[in-house]
Amino acid sequence: MVERKLRYKGMSVNLFGLPDFSVSKSKKNIPVSKREYLCSFYSNFKKDASKNLLLIYDIPEARKKERDWFRRQLRNFDFIMIQRSVWVGPSPLPKDFLDYLKRIGLQKEFKTFNLAKSYA
């Protein structure tokens, strides 16, 4: 026999129509995906470091949270925005940052190029 769950206005209720809190407590044990908690990285570059790395990215709208996080990290690394998805900053990007991008699936969403001259 299948247990039938009663709901009222989106909430689980018992036979008397009172909220069933035992159901909501069980949802607290659901593991949270890694994308909900994005790590912060900080720059090891000096403020006057030459900006010789061009970074171009295209992160889709479906991953807006990761895209905004990526922009904040570029600002932390003292990158300058040339266009919305084109940034220039010091080189090279930290290895732990690149490893983290690979782990969350953003490694194929951007390209980097070394500039012959430093960006003014």
C-alpha cells in the first residue's frame, strides 16, 4: 500500500489539516551542491603588476550565478573590464583558481591570451 501525502497550499498536512513538520525536517539532510557555495580567491599580484593577460569568456545565462562570481573574482585579481566579457589583468592566473574552475565546469567557458605589450 502506498502512503498518500496530503498537501494544503503547498505544505504537507496530516489528516486533521495541521502542518506536518516531520516532512520538512527530513529535507534539511539533503546535500547542497557545490555550486551553491562558490569559493573566494584573492590576488597575490602587486598593485602595479603589468596587465599582460587578455581573458575572454562566454558563460551562458543559465549559469548566471557562476558568471557573476567569475566577474567578482576577476576584480579581486585586479583585472580591468574592457567589454562585458573581455578583461585584461596580470598573468598568470593562480593554479588553485584554475583547478577550481575545472571542478565547477567553467574551464571550457573562457580563453586566455598573453599580450606582447602590457595594457595601459
